[in-house]
Amino acid sequence: MTKSREDWIRWFTATVEIDAYEINDNTAEFRGYVECVEGTTFVRTQYCDRTERFKFYVNNGKGRRMKILSWGVNAVKWSPQISERSETDIKFEAEKFLEETTDAGENPEPDIVLIQDVANVESNKKIRVIGWIKVPFQLVTFGGGSRGSGVIVDHEWKIRVHIRVFQAKPELVKGMKVSINCEYNSTEGCVLSCQSISQINSIISEPILSEDDLNNMGFYTPKRKSDDDLPHPTKKR
């Protein structure tokens, strides 16, 4: 029998238990859902100049959100497996996983922006873009390095997506509708940029489009509106 939303929330970890968590408590257990994935970045630590750090937020549905950090090999291990609203069992092995708890009244969810409007978003602003995969995400070489790349479309609009730290996510197939937490990058043309593949999540409630459907979508790349595109005031006679 399928659980209702209320059943799940009752099963999630109680707020009083979360408030009693302490750093390095390897007996701690959290039951809840993944609310937001910020992805993987590289940071300087005492052990290495470039250490992977994977960051995401979880929520117990009762007023508590936690930011969870995973480092090094564990960041590499967990980043492709954690996505928004996902359900999984994570063994943190006494990592310093609980950095802080925050009031869930704050909302880290980025604004949803249509592909056609992406070019008018200010640089480095976190946004969410929804579309269908026309060119599947794969590893490509660029400027002596490598990264992930693919193309999503929405009706007549298309945009390329770059993934800085790429690991294959086979379930993201051509024609699938996806939601991407990203930033707009205008330095390489009109491109969406995200840290890891975990920031790209499938919308399984939507059907996968056929090749014929995709061939009739994605003709135009968004461009920034210029002053000439704006309506001019009517001159009074």
C-alpha cells in the first residue's frame, strides 16, 4: 500500500531528535527527503589543494533542514546517487556530516526560468531550468580538459548544458524531461553551467518524447533583449 504524505512525515526523524544531534555522532540516523542539491565543488584542505566537496540539504518535513557535506572519495561516491526527492541509505562512517541545522522557513529553491528567458538572467544567479533532453549528456574534451555536455529544448528553444564534474547518469535518456539547478554562463555563448550531474533530475511523471517530437523542437538559442527590442514611448503631437 502506497504511503500518503502524512504517513511519510510521521515516519521522518522527529525535530527533537535532530536538535539533539552532535558533530561526529556516528549513531545518528536521519529519515527525510533531499530538498536541494548544490552539487560538487573543489576546495583547499590541509590534505590537498583540490578536494571534492559534495553539498546537499535534507528536510524532515516538520520544520528542520540540515546541510550535509561529504568530502573526497565519499563526495565522488555519493554525488551521482543523490538527487532531489530521492530515497537512499547513506553511511557516513563518522564523517563530520552535520554542519548546521536551519529553520526550514528559509527557501533555497532557485527561481524557475524558461529557456527563452535565460539570456536575461544576471550572471552567476542560481536558477532552475526545465526542458527535454535532445542531445544526451556525455563526457567531452575542451581546451585540454574534459567536462559533461548536452542540450535541452523547450518548444522552439534550445540551450547547451555544461557539467564541470561529470559522471554518467544512464537514466537521463534522450527525450526525457529534466529539471536542472544551474547558473547562466555567457562567457562561452549561451550556456547553462552546473557543478555535477546530480543537479540534473528527471521528471518521471512526464512521458519520454519520440525522435520525431524532438526533431520539431529546439531551433533557436536565447539572446539577451536589447534596447531596440523594448517598446518605445509614443510621442505626443
